[in-house]
Amino acid sequence: MQSKIELDVSALVSALGSSTRSQWKGLWDPTGNTLQGDSYILVDDAFVACIQDVQVFRPFRCRIFRSDYITFQFMQSSGKYYHHLGGQIVKMGSGSVSLTAAPFSETESRGHLRPSTARGVAIHIARDYLLGSFGLRPQYWREEYRDAFFRKGGASLSLNAPLTAEMWMILDSMIDCGFDEPMHSNYLRAKAIELLTQAVVEFNGIDLPGRLAGLGSLATDQRLIDIAAHIYRRELRHPPSVNEMSRRVGVNRNKLTSGFRAMFGKTPAEYSRQIRLEWAARRLSEGLNIRNAAAEAGYDSVAAFGRAFHEHFGYAPSDRRNNNTRGA
């Protein structure tokens, strides 16, 4: 049986604006019977970010009342959800960002839902603030999109796109932020602005050739491969295994491997190895000792690092460092 929960965005903004607290938790489902792990922060007078590292315990239907607010939903991972608005049903999936302009909508989970985790960020921002301060340009969209966005009475608009690699990294940094206050709230506000800016760039190009309107499943998969590559470049010390990367970006192992071969000419493991060794080579040329360079590149053993380095470059790490020292 589905539970029913509601969120009134205008009331949420008012509550946050009148409070001395920097962050609120559990406003979507205060009882915690359906989900837990949502927290809300007021970024500006008409700009709220919801960080969702949410445990979902049972199927639900959520009503969202927006008034004149626009919602951006960034989902890294989720179950199967469906968005109801304006008589249409839009499937919401992992690795996506959506823009919703509708005074009222419902989101539901369908079928048997085991306890699961959903990761993402929702942004609610006043329409005029979005247009005036962040540069969204719906006036250049195709007619049906433009008319739906500007008609405030009862029109509904939902646009979807795959997350970019930059958005994925920002989401990671927001959801996993471990700073204490006040740095925690300040960091989340700054990142929410950055995340929204990235989304505006994407949706401003919705009707340009090769942009969102033409993105199918292949383009979505290519973006997820790009995200995986960014993760490998960022997590040099502890590179994810192929199976772990597959789970993180929501692409099965075979598709992940074939995607890396198509984009980089290498398997994911080979790509990770290359960028880690190239990083180590640069650090050695800067004067870092071999043991520390090996550690930065994710090698626990100096001997294993030396073998991999020699296989890749054709000479030993000590030669790279000694040549740099002599050159200095």
C-alpha cells in the first residue's frame, strides 16, 4: 500500500526564512515512516536546496505544491519513479536532471519497493529569481516549451536530460559533505548555486542541434561513461573496481567496458591505470619521492608501482625522478 506525503514549497521557504536554524531535516516526511535522510537549506530568499541521501522504506505518492516556484531534480540513483503532471506521466530515472514548471505535480513509486537508497539534490527556486539572477532563457525554447513555462495559471512543463560529469561531481560533494557548521551550510549554498548554474547551461541549449532535444539512450550512456572517467581521475588513491563503478553510475559492467573501449580505446581498468601512472610521473618530475608518488597513484607496494610504471613508460620511476633532479 502506498503512503501519501506532501510538500508545499512556498510554506517550506517561509519556514526556513523565519528560522534561525541553518538547516532543517525530515520536512518531506516528518514521521519517518516512508523515508528518512532529507535535509533542507535556504540558499537565498527564494532558493531552497534539498539534499537527498534517502532511505526509502515503502512505496509512496508525493504531492508537491509549487505555486510560482520551479523545481530542478538531480538524481544520481533512485528506484523507479513516475512524475504525474498536466495529464502526462514522465518516468524518472537515475543519472538524470529534470526541470519542472507546474503549480502542482505528483511523484509515485510503483510496484514492490524494497528498502533502498536514493541519492540526489532537489532545488526549488522562484521563477522570476531564476530568470533574473541565473540567466535561464526559455524565451528561446520551442513554442510549446516556452508557452508552458511562462503561462503561470495551470500549464505544466517537465524537461529531462542526463546529468553531466560536472553535475555528478557537485552532487557527490554536496551529499557527502562532512564539514562542521558553519562551513557545512556555507559549502552547500555555494555548491547549490554551482549546480543550478550547470543545469541552466544545459536547459538553455535544449533546442540547439545535438543538445538535449536529440539526446537518446546512446547519448545518455556516453554521458555516464564520461562521468565514470571523471570519477577515475578524481579518485586516484582509491580507484573503484569495475563492479563498483558500474553500480555507482548505473551502467552494467559490459556496457561500461564497451563504452570505455569506444570512447578511450581502453577498458576501465586500463584507463584508470594510465591516468594514475601519468599523475605519478608528473609528481615525480616535480620532485616527489617514489613511495609517496606510488601512494598518490593508488599503489600500496612500491615494487608493484615500479613494475607498472616501467611497463607503461619503458623506464623506472627512479629514472624519471633522477632526470628531473639533474635537470634542476
